[in-house]
Amino acid sequence: MPVSGAMDSYSSAFANALLGNDKQDAVIEMTMTGAELQFTNPTTIAITGANMHPELNGKSIEMFKVY
């Protein structure tokens, strides 16, 4: 089994740093169309990397910021 990890290691490490996590902690990485996620518990997120025009509860949010 080969070693795997984020394709964009800089953005992964940056998101983890924003959240106070270890730089190697798991992240969700997306390409092209992104995703629609629903959280059932209080959750803190940070979005880094390519600008995929993120929204939170139907409103545009900034990149590289903790929510």
C-alpha cells in the first residue's frame, strides 16, 4: 500500500494551522465542483486552497478564515 496524503500539502497544513491542529491531521480535499456538507454537531471549519467560492448557510464566506 503506497503512502498517500493531500495533493496540496501547503493548503492542508495551512488549514490545520488555522484550526490549531497538527499539520499532518486529516482534511477533506476537493477538486472541481466541491461538495455540500451538513454537520450534525458543532463544527469548526477552515477552507484553503483554490477558491471554489465557498458558502456557509447560503452566504458567501472568505477563504483562509476559521468558521
